[in-house]
Amino acid sequence: MADEKVSHTTECQSDSHTEHLCYITSQDLHLSDKQDYDVLVKDPKFECEHCGRVANSDMNLCRPVSL
């Protein structure tokens, strides 16, 4: 299960989907750019209704809701 990748949602129609955490993690950018990823998730204020990821900006989630 550790090797299983969580895919990003294909339902997201946003032009900025490549900035969403689900896309970032599906491309392993959270591993290769850990410091940049940590900035996005530090002090989270929003959660994605689709995948459950949290971020400090609603711009980094497909379906953000306030925490």
C-alpha cells in the first residue's frame, strides 16, 4: 500500500489545476520539492471536499471549504 499513489481528480475544471495539491502529489512534487510543498500546507485554513487534503490557500484545492 505504501507504493499506491492517490490520483488527482479528473473532475476539476479549473485552469489552475496544476497548482492543486492533488495534482502536485500525483506528480510526486511533494517529494522532490518538499520545502515548497510544506509552505502550501503549513497552517491550513481550507480542506478539499474531494480528497480531504488541507492547505493554507483555497487556490491549492479543487473543492475548498473553510476549516
